[in-house]
Amino acid sequence: MYDKYFYMAISNNEIKRVKALQQKKFRDESGLFIVEGEKMVQEASDSPFDVENVYRKEDIGADAMSRISALSSPSPVLAVVKKPADSIINDVAVLMPLLQKGGLYLALDAIRDPGNLGTILRIADWFGIEAVFASKDTVDVFNPKVVQSTMGAIFRVKMHYVDLPALFEKIRTIDGKIFGTFLDGKNMYERELDNGAEAPSVIVIGNEANGISNEVEALVSDRLYIPPYPQDSPGSESLNAAVATAITVAEFRRRK
């Protein structure tokens, strides 16, 4: 239980420090982020993440809690947690021991919506994705809105910000496959899909507005398409990024 942490009143300086963590600049500088809610703080405490401090409304007061909270209706408890040291990886070579084990991975190419990223992490958690890789212009996973929308998945799914093209080049050297979804791709349900039994398989999810970038597209080995029903129906122009992720990953996992 997170009640092992020592509670005490909070100073004005501490209020300013915690509130500043709502901004990426200060999260990057301090290596800290905030988690709110009884369930989320409990999950943080039970995870390998290092919880620096916990603040309860009953200890610091409703006014102080409202000042440090990122929620419109402050929860009764908030924790300050340290970011994992491997959340940003500058040398993709350090990932090779993981990738050489094979497995199924997700790669996010400039996902910008906090809700989408949070939902994608929940999908990765549900379907047992080995790790999630993200381009460095993907929204910050430690953004309070993303953290809350993960519903705890942030503490169970490994996520690394990397240079995606450099990573994909490495994956191709060990016969890995890189799948991407495109409007001009091949029907996913008629294609051979690989769960990564022998070499890593990566599913790339593109930006909500522009899809997969040209630089990443050049390294995709298999172009997939999620067909509408009926297939000749004009329907919507495209699917939401998180919805497309769920459909694609479910189909990969369904295959034997």
C-alpha cells in the first residue's frame, strides 16, 4: 500500500514545484511526473517505478490539493513519480538484446493526441505487446492527460522514445518485419501476418492527420489496409489512430 509514504503539510515552494510538472519542460528537467487518483497511485506504488512523494487532500488540505492537481476535480491523492531512465533512448543499439528475442511491438510515428496515446498503451497492455517505440515528436507519455488515460498501463508497458528510422534499420538487419497501415495497402485480412516468433515484428501507427511519415514509410516492409464494410462503401475517410491500433493488433494476435 502507498500508505508507507510519509505525509506532511506542503509548502508554497513545493506546491509550485509539483504544479510545474504539468509542463513538459519541467518534467524533462526534473525527471519527474505526477499521478493522480487512488487506483493510479496504488499502481505506481506497486510497480517498479520510484515514487518520490505522495500527497493526500486530508493532509495538505483541499486548497493545496486543487493547486497541485491537473484535474478539473482534484482527486484525494496525488503522487510524484520518477520517470524511467530508459524512456528516451539515443542509441538504438541498446535495444538489440530485446529485439533479438523476437516478439510483437508497436511504433508510434508522431501521435499527437494525449487520449490516443493513453488508449494505445492500454491496447498494448491488453494484447501483451513487448514494448512501444515512439518518435520523439510523439506526445509526451508523462503528460498528465496521457498518464490518466492509460488507466495504469503506463506502469506495465515499456515505452521508449527513439529515432524510428534508425531503429527500423537495425530491425531489418535481423530479418525483422515492419508493418504499416495505409489507405493504399493490401487487405489486412488476406495477408500473412507475423507475431514475431522468430524475429521482431513491428506495427507502425501513423500521425492522426498525416499518417506515416515518408522517412518511416520507406522502411516499411509490409503495407496493410483495414477494409471498411462493405468494402466498396465510401464511409469515413479513415479510422481513429487508437481504433486502428486495436483492430490491427487484435488481428495479429488472432493469427496462429
